[in-house]
Amino acid sequence: MVVRILLGLFILFFGLNKFFHFMDTGADMSPEGGAYFAALASAKVMTLVAIVEIAAGLALIIDKFGALMALILMSISINAVLFHATLEPGSIAGALILLVLNIIVLFGYKDKYQGLLS
């Protein structure tokens, strides 16, 4: 339960940051990383990611549809790690924390996935 709430708060914080910009996200980004991030932002992909993060964060905090949101968040987690591993390796720590929290929460919901895996 604690890890689920931590993941929910973590993802809610970063989802809200995409709208309210209370944390600097791109000042020291590499040119390649900045170009990639700018392309995602101009195509409104980051807006969609923010909405998904906010919905998933709230769902995990109140534990409503948490198993579904943990699965959906896995794609965001893996993409964050891949982005940082290839374009911004110096700032990969947050993405790795996100991935580890996501895996722990998925493991916590393993009983909910039995129908999918059988």
C-alpha cells in the first residue's frame, strides 16, 4: 500500500508539472533530448501523457482501478527509462525510481492479472 501511494504521488506530481511547470525540466537538456522532447510537446503527446499520469496517480492513491493504471503506467515508465538511457543518461535516476516503483506495484497486483495470463 505504501509503495502504491508513493507511486501515485510521484506520478501525480510529474503529471501536474507538465501543466503548471513548477519544476524546471529542460534547462540542461542535450540538444538531441531537447529536440525529441520538443517534438513530443508540439504533437501534444506530452499533454496526453500528463493526463494519463494525473489519472493514474489519482487512481493509485485512492486504489480505484489501480491494477489497470499500473499496467498503463508501465509504458510510460519504460519510455522514460529509454529516453534517459539514450538521450539524457545523467538524469536517469528519477526514471529508474519510477520503473522500480511501477514493478513493485505491478507485483502487488499480481492476483488481479491471473485472468490475463491464463
